[in-house]
Amino acid sequence: MLTCKELVARSSDLLDEQLGFREKLALRRHLLLCRNCRRYLRQMRLMQGALRILPELPRADAERLADHLAELRRDSARR
């Protein structure tokens, strides 16, 4: 039987439909018995849906943001 930790490790593959029949069957069997993992997977599906509807940042903005965050990190490490 699959453990909760194993389900969490494979949950992204399940949501992306990248599992084989046997793996999918094992995950589904675990979900039938584990309320906490059902809740976790439901939250993951909600998050996945929310991320899909967010607008994509232009690449230049994302790079500028990454540079800014790296600079902030360097400044905080100096303190």
C-alpha cells in the first residue's frame, strides 16, 4: 500500500497525467482510504487551476524581478 509521503511525491505526475495504469491505480486506492490526501490533492488541483488563469509575465519583467530579488538577498546576507 502506498504511503501518504509517496502520494505527495507523485501527486504532480498524477495531476499532469504522467502515471502508468498501475501507479494511478495505487494512488486512487490510497485516496479512497485517506481523507487527508484527498484534501491535499483537491488543494493541488485548485492551485493548478488558479495558476493557469494567471497572466504570464513578460520575460523581461521576470528577469528584472529575479535580479531585484537576488540583490535583496545579497544585501540581507551582508548584514
